[in-house]
Amino acid sequence: MVTIKTIRKKFGGNVCRQCINKEYGVHLLHTDCKYDMMMYPMLCPSCNEMKNIVSGLQISGLAKLMFK
């Protein structure tokens, strides 16, 4: 089961939703993720683009990653 903790460990920090989708082959939506309190984009350490960084997952996001 993939959790936000395993994602942080693999990428070396929080990453954007698109990088999570690409790496694990899921289709996380904006509503499946929790974002930092900062409402502006930050640099994703994986793709090096300015995007909103995922800081946690909702129940629906965890369910999508459950068997990955």
C-alpha cells in the first residue's frame, strides 16, 4: 500500500499530483489530495516544475493507491 510517507521517502519530499499519477499509474484528482496551506505553486523536486505540492491524501486518494 502506498501512503504519503512512502511517496516522500521515494522522491525525497512532497511532490506534485502529476508525478504521483505518472509513477504509480493512478488517476488522482484534485479532490483526492490535500495541499499545503500555501496557496501558490512550489517547485516539485521530481519534475522541477512549479506546481501545487501534495502534502497528504484524502480517503479517496488512499483508496486509489491501496493496491499499488
